[in-house]
Amino acid sequence: MLEVETKCAGWRRRQEEASPLETRIPASERTSQKLNDLLSHGVADGNARAELLKRAVRKIVEEALEAEVSEAVDLSTRGA
């Protein structure tokens, strides 16, 4: 029992130090970087249009999901 309490206390301490959500790069930002690379350098296999379209759609979906999560977190922190 004491071991479980120690593990929980350590977990809380790590949570207070730095939240992974505060330090991670959003998926849409990584996709934006890939889009910029694609526009700058192209793709090796020659199918740049399909790759561009795929990444652009991916970015739109990721941004929509990130907005939903952000809104849900805001609502939960306000207690609504």
C-alpha cells in the first residue's frame, strides 16, 4: 500500500513540473512544416499534387480536432 502512495505522489510531482500538452508541438504544426517542405523541395516520386492534397486535407482535419479539444478543455476548466 505504501508503494502505491509513493508512486502516486511522484506522478503528481511530475504533473506539476511540466505538462506534456504544454511542451508538445501540435500535429497541425508538424503537418504545416511538412507542407512547407513539400512546396519548397517537391517529392521524389513525382506525385506532388496528390501528396500536397493529402497533407492539406490532413492539416484541415487536425486543426478542426485541435479546436474541438481546446474547446472541450476550456469548458471542463470552467465547470460547464
